[in-house]
Amino acid sequence: MRTLHSKLKLLQQMKLANAGQNKDFYTAGGLHVYFKDEFFNENIDVEEVVGKVESVLAPHLLDEVDMIIFGHFDEFEERSINAFYDSGALYVSNVQHDFADLYDDLIHEISHSLENAHGWQIYGDQKIKEEFLRKRKHMHDILWKAGFKAPESSFTNIEYDKEFDMFLYEKIGYDNLSNLLMGLFISPYAATSLREYFATGFTDFYLHSDHTSLQKVSPELYKKLLMLQDPKKLDTAQ
């Protein structure tokens, strides 16, 4: 977790690094957007992408995010990721494929910001966890029959496990996994941990206006997403 002092120091470093490069800006909703490093894809209008995020998400869903910082960070290499949320900031890779790629990253990491503030409302009644573990059990049986064998303990662990993720990604492959788990998870990455199950569902909810598939595949998760979207329901649940 970064302290306020380290954040301020980082922002000062950003200002020096940004001279003659991308321009920092403030969004209509008050988010501070900083470019620690040069943004490489000039075909992406970052202001437009961030503006779309603010227009799609209800304001209260952005309460935990103060700033978005673009650049390259050691955590990307250490955790094999290209974005993460930490202490009020979204740290996002300055290398993006296209508009949709960046939009997806922002929505996904915003979902993780909500787990700190609304963890009890999301996970407290255990319904999402129970739904996730039921799917994991079914997943174990499907993979076992297909010849992909891993310890049963890997399927009952709700936390992220890099070894298990590599088993899914490298040994099975996400394309193959998509076919094997069709109708069970909204995407292969949703199977990696309980937190990613939530985050992947949240992302799908705001990427696609038609929620039919999400509602069918993950009904309990879908109910939670509807609750989070409505601040009145959220207040009632607190």
C-alpha cells in the first residue's frame, strides 16, 4: 500500500517525466489522469475512453478512485498483469492495443476498488462464493474427464494461485478452456479466483448492454451487480 507521502513523491516524478509528452488532465467527474510514461498508441484518445467510463458507470462506483496513472510499473512484470488498483489509484499500462482494450482494463480495475469499500455487501452472505465453488467443482470434473488433472485443493481455494493460473493458461490454454467451460463461466479468467469471478462479471456487465448471458451463467453474481449499480439498494444492504 502506498502512503500519501510516496504518492506525492510519485506525482512529482511524473511531472518531470511528462515534460513535452502527454498532458495530464482532469475529467468532468474530478478524476486526475497522469502520464508517468509516454502513451504509445496515438490512435487511442485517452480522454475519450475515460469519458466513456464516467458516462457508463454510476458516480458512486467511482468513489474509491482518485486518479488514473499511465505508465510502466514493476508490478506488471512481477504479477504478469497490465493494470492494478491500489490506494485510490488505477495504475494502467501505457501500452494498449485499442480503445476497447483500454476501456476493458479501466472497468476491470474499478471493480477491484469496490471490493474494499463494499466487500461485505458483495461477499458477506456467501452467495457468490457458493456459486463460484459449485462451478469450480463442475470445472474439476470436466477437466478431469478431458485429461487435465490438478489437485482437488486447487479447485476449492477461492484465492488467486499463480501455479493454478499457469496450469489453466499454459497447460490447457484459454482457447481450449473456453470450449470446455462454455456456459459455466463468463470467461476462462473468471475461473482463476473468487475476486476475478466478481471482477470479470462486473466488467462484462458494463461492456455489454445485453446481460442475458451473464444472468444465465452467474445469477447470484448478477444480482449483486444490480445491487451495486443502484445506490439505494446498496444503502439498504449496509
